[in-house]
Amino acid sequence: MIISENTIKSLDFQYILNMIEPYSPYGIKKKKKMRIFKPGEEEDLLEELNKVEFFLKHKKRDEMKSILAHFKEVGESIEKAKKGYVLLTVELFEIKNFLIQVNKLIDAVNADLNSERIKFNFGEIELKKMIELEKSLDPKKDRLNTFYIYDEYSKKLINLRNRKRKLKREMKEEKEKIKEKIKQEYDLNLNLKDEVVISKAEKDLIEKIEEGTYLNFSSENYLNHIYGLKKTEKIHQIESKYDEMKSLEDKEEKRIRKNLSKLVAGSYDSLKWNIETVGKIDLVLAKSEEAKQTESTKPLVVEENTLKIKKGRHLKTEKFLKEKGNQYTPITIELSPGTTCITGANMGGKTVTLKMVGQVMAALVYGLYVPCEKLKAGLRNFIYISTGDEQSVERGLSTFGAEISSLKKVLEIKEGKGLILIDELAGGTNPKEGYAITKTIIEYLNEKDSISIITTHFDKAAEGEDILKLQVSGLSQIDENQLKDELKINPKKGQEIIAKYMDYTLKKVEENEVPKDAIRIAQLMGLQEDIINKAKEIISKTD
Amino acid sequence: MRLIQDIKENYKTLSIIGLAKNSGKTETLNYLIHEAKKINLKLGITSTGRDGEKTDLVTETEKPSIYVEEGMIIATGRKTLYLTDAGLELLEDTDITTPMGRIMICRVVQEGEVQIAGPISSKDMEKTIKLMWKYDIDNLFIDGAVDRKTVSSPIITDGCIIAAGAVLSRDVKKVVEKTSHIIECYSLPEIEDEKLIKILKNVDTTAVINKNYEFEKLQVKTGLGNGSKIKNAVNKDSKYIFIDGALTSSLLKNLVDKDGLNYTLVLRDGTKIFTEPYTWNNLKRQGMKIKVLKKIKIAAVTVNPVSPYGYVLRSEDMIKGIKRNTKVKVFDVQTGVEENDN
């Protein structure tokens, strides 16, 4: 796998993926199978990015979103029709609505054919009008999205329905006549069920009714007799005629539904194409929406093995800082195959920088715009990050164990251009052996095609002229007195104040010694004075 | 005035609720549809949906088939469309989901029987109602329900009709008592204290409010079974207790059974009361004060004297008994005779 679940988690890349929110069920399905671009697929990636650009610049974006949100799932109905089943009225209604939505989407897309369209194969996302099927689902030609097995489908249907209505009318008339007679004869009104309730006390009336011809005994309880309207021969005739018409109508409706289902089956390929294409458009539109929200830019994809990020941002960290009213410092970094070492102050943002590089590159391989001002990079075969905090309690591995176990897997990948990001390798073990392991791996990775970044606190681990050494600018440039004053006023806000004065940018350095800032930072953070002094004492002795 | 005329003029949206199963709700609805046809009133109809296990329309004892006329607009779950014998033109698919499928808006093009299963939650019901008004209708009926968990329809409509049936008890006095109790609950006086109304606009939990209008929110989501917790928060300065949720007999006993305290219980509306009439009347005599934020208008009470358990009550006794306690129209839809004397 080019990016593992763990890497996605460590990079906070899910944060970006969550911002891609397709509107239709088809787009949601497409998102689940989002393509990852590998080296050699640069042209395809460029096409994808051009599509994103097309929709990003499209004037009808909002209209398209609302059209897409109205799409309903019809995939199942279409499969059913293909297998020869007769579709239900409600399924035909849904297919009709699908076609109407497709038409609306075609109009919206075509309303602004900005020039980006010519930079990719537009045919790949071109929806098909399905005029024949549309016509057959709109027999009234009123272009509404409503549906019924309308009278217009067949003369036979009109005929049957008219006869049904006529019979119903005749039935009502006949019943009214009888009710009128009942009213005259017994002064009784029938209820909606054509029944009348007579108290048992009214013996004379009951006797009269029993002898009469208009009412039938239907049930009794201990208080009442209930009589129902006695059906005359004529009513029986009408009823059976009505039932006959009803069943003929059902048959005719089914015949029509069967024909329509055949037409749906006949359009299977076009419907399938449109379902796929709606999904594609939806996903690309969602990608462009994500690009807009994150102020991402179109990357420059090259075939050469390089990685240059100008002012890259780790989006989740940026959002977190913004919410607290702080600023995120975008980082510029230029990398080439082999190992790059980053050293520098604690709290200097080394880990975030690693994650930022990983996030930008992950966005690239997923065919997204990238969260930086400029990116020029070649595609990677895999992306891997180790942040040293991936304890695996379930597998019973400690930090060190988990770190080594996953590193081993990455080092097994001999070929290909990967991106390997390792934060403080062996930082959790004794410095002597940690140093040895780190130095060896730095040298080992330096011989590979992959681009690797390793952050470390070990002196001389990055020795060697051909290893690129970067250092966090840190607190060195600022007025320490001012910082201390601020800490005095707000002793509990040490972390935030240090963050404010920290220069997170990276500079190229030649020396192999790592800067010694830990005690200073600890002091600024307000660690007990006697401990700080004692630590300084120990340092001066060892020096 | 005939009931349908009153509804036409005063209840744009109306919910019909039954005090129990088989209390004649469907008959009432069918009666109203029949009446509406006579004065050419164009109706929209939906119902409050049934939750999961109750959705088995096939095995349910009560199968509320509603006879719908041409031109009516209905909103119902997709699956019920297979159970209809009326001709329904499909107008609109919605995003409102129910155990019976998405709500579809349909127009009746051939009269016949339908089963209607509408939205479950109040929010979805309000959405559905809004969609239905887009079509050509004069009045909208909800085959409603009062439920502790799902939507209590009378609150979101302009008023309601209560269907009271013999099913409530073999004893006509009990039927009258239970029905009158509900009528009383729905008609409880509304709060007029502007200060309190203002406070309660922002309160969504049970709370105790004192005479200085300071309030203490109580972490009880529903009043159910939390009587002692509420009681402990009450003291001699308490002016109101706002109960956000159901008011049961045990809770009520707990709250009122405290000497020397002089506060008013406040509820959202009368549908939140689930107490026995006996307890209620008893406490009322002891000086219990209850008010609501919203009074529920009752358009009429219908009675169904026939119980599915095989016994029958005297329709006139039910009507007379209920009328003694209310001014609303009370009649038996089975006879179809609406008295015109009030």
C-alpha cells in the first residue's frame, strides 16, 4: 500500500479527507475508492488536477452542488430492470427524476465551459442526454418530475379507468336511492360504513326492519343490533363489474410498467455511464471545494526525483493555532533523494514540519490541490512516517519496539521512490546506542532513491558532506529579556509565549553539533530554578 | 357550525389523536375526509410514524386504512406505497427517512384506501408539513399520536381532535373521567408571567426558579423518576418548577407532597402529562398549581362506543358525561350525527 492507515493517522491526513464531502450517493461511493497516483502516472494526475481546476473556476459551482444533493440512488432499480424484473411505479419515478437531475447537471456544467476544459479529456465526464427514455417516462409531455402510470400510456387504460369511475358513480347513486328509502321508511341515517345501530329496546323498529327489504342484520351486542345496507342485485352486479375492471386495470398497468422496464434495461449502459459520471463530477467538485476551503494550490508535477515546498502548511495544526488566536508559520523546504536531517530547539516545530511534508505529498498522490504556496515534486511510490509515539499496546510493543518494527518493513522496500519521514529515531532508548542506530540509518537511507527526512537530537549523527542538514532557526534571534518579562507576567502561559517567539523556519547548516536549547526552554517554561542550576552544573562539568 | 367548517376556518393544520388504540381515530379521520369532500375542501394528510418494532403493518391489530379522495395530497413512507389500492401520482421524493422508507409526497388520482406512515420526529414532521403546503391544499390533517419518545403532534398543529373510545374502560364513568382529564390537561392555562416566559426561552432542562427569577438548572433530562432530586432543590423561595419532560403520577405526588411551599409547576404543554386522574384530582384539591407554555386547542372530541374487546357503551352516556366538563363539540362519528346545538 502506498500510504498505510497508520501513516494517514500520523499525518492527520484524515482531516483533509474529511473535508472532501461529495453531495450525491454516487460521489460518496467514488470517494471510498479514490485513486492514488503512482510514479509513471504523472499525465493522469495532471488531467485530474486540471479537472479540479475546471470545477474550481466554474461559475455554477453552487448550482451544481444543489443539483447533486438531489440525486437519489437508482443503481439497484437499473440492475433489477436488466435482470428482466418489472419495475414498480416508485422505481420508475426515481429513474425519471435521475434523468431530470442529469439534464440539470448537464446544463449547469455547460453553462460555463471555461478554458480549463480543453486541458483534459472532457469526454470522460460528459453526461449523456437520454431523450428516448425521458420521453417514455413523460407521456404527458409536461416536463414535470412527477410520475404515475398516466392515462396517456394507453387508450385501454383510459377506457378502464373511465368505466371504473362510472361504476363507482352508479354504485353511489344506487346506494343513495336505497338510503333515501330507508330514511323515508324508518327515519334512519346510515353512517360511513353504511350501517345503522338500533337499540334493542326499540323492538317495533327492529321488527319492521327485519321484515323490510333494505337492511341486513350484520351483528349485535348486548345493547344494540347493527344493520347494514342490503345489497341489491344491481349493487352486486356493479361490484363484480368494478372488481373486473380493477383487475384489468392492474394488468394493463403492469404491461405498461413492463414495457418501461424494458426500455430502462435497454438504456442500461447509458444509465450506468451517467451514474459513474455523476459520481466522478461530484468527487472532483468536492475536491475543488476542499481546495477552496483550505486555500490549497495546484501542484507542479514533474518526473524528476525532487520535492520543493514553498510555504507549506500542516492544516490541522494551522486550524488548532488559529482557534487559539495564534499564527502558523508556513515552512519552505527543498529536498532531494537521500537523507535530510533536521535538528534544532525543542518546541521548534520539527515534528509538525515532518507531518506537513507528508501531508502535502499525500494530497498530491490523491490528486488534490496541495496546502502550500507552491509545490514542485515528483510522485512517490510510498509515503511513510514514524513519529515515535506509535505505541502498540495491543501487540505488546513499547515505543521503541513499534518504531523498529515498522521501520524494518519500510527498509525492506528496496526499490522505488518513497518519502520516508522519521521523527527522533531511537529517541526513547539510551543515547549511545540510539546514536549508533540513527547514524547508520541516516547513512543507509542516503544511498537510496527515496527522499528521507530524519529529525534528531544526537550530535554528529548527520556527519558527512552529502547529507543535507537543516536547523530550526529557534529562539536565537530574539530579545530574551522581552521574552522573560512576558513570562513573568504570565508564568502559566510559557508554552504559548515561547511559541510566539519561536522562529520555525529552517536554515541550512554545515556543523554537525546539534544546538543545545533544552535547558533554556525548560527554564523559560518555568521548571524549578534549583533543578535548572543543577543541570547547568552537570553540563559544565562534562564539557 | 359544522365541525368541518370550524376546522376550515380555524385549524389550518389539525392533528387527530386517539387516547388508546381502537379508540376511533381512523373513523374520525375518514369522517372528516368525507365531510371535507362535501364542501370541496382540498386536504393534505400525513401521520406520525411508528417506530421500528411497531411498523409491522401486517400483524398490527389496528390497520389504519384511510379512504382518500381524488386531489388529496399525502405524505407517506415509500414502503407503504406497495400497500395502497388508491391511485397515487408521485410528486416528490424527500430526504426524510423513516422505518417505512423515505417520505414521498403523492397526489391521489384515483380514490381508494391507503396506509400512511409519516415522519417520526417533530423536526421531520415540520419539514414534511412545509413540503406539503407547496401543493394545492386548504387544510392539513395529521393522523397523530401523543408519545413520550416521538413527536407529540398536537404541539405542532393549530389544534387537535381527540378520539375517545370505549376501549378505555368497561365503565363509562372511567371513560368520561379519563377523557375529561386529558381535555383538562390540554386546556391548562398558559403562563402569563412575561419574566418567566423570557427565562424559559433559554432553558432546556428541568429548573427551579425563585421569586427573584434566579433559576437553578437541574441535571435531569426528563422528570421521570427524578422527583426527589427536584424536591431537594425546592425551598420556600421557589416560585416555579419547570419540568422539561413527562410529568408522571409519582413525580407529581413527590412534588406536591410538601407542606408550606407555594410554587407553580410549569410544563411545556399538556401532552407531557401522564398521570392518573385520581392522583391529579386529589392534588388539585390540595391546591396544586400547574401552568403550561402552550395551550392545546381542541376542535372536538369524538366517541367510539364499541370496544374491540367485545363490549359496547351507550354512546349518549359517553357524550353527555364528557360534555359536562367541556365546551367543545362531542359526538359519535359512527352515527355521523353532529349536534348543532353549540
